[in-house]
Amino acid sequence: MTTKTLATQKSSALISALFVALIGGTVLFVAGHAQSAVLHDAAHDIRHATGFPCH
């Protein structure tokens, strides 16, 4: 491998890690500020949409 290839791989891995951290932080922020009934209803709707029985 060349130095340029290693630098590109490291850069790509860093961008991926930062993107995942941003998504995770956003999910935590939204879930932390949402009402519990809203979260329950969203989870309930997702279960129905994916075909899982919940009753």
C-alpha cells in the first residue's frame, strides 16, 4: 500500500466515525426531549409497519 492509500483509508474511517457519532448524538438528543407517549407511539407504529405483533 502506498502512503496515499493509507491516508485515504484513515480519512474515510474518521469521516464514518464522526457521522455515526453525529447520528447517535441526534438520536439521544431527540429521545431525551420527546415525551414518553410520543416515543411509545412511534415504537408501536414501527412494530406494526414491520409486521411484528404487539397485542
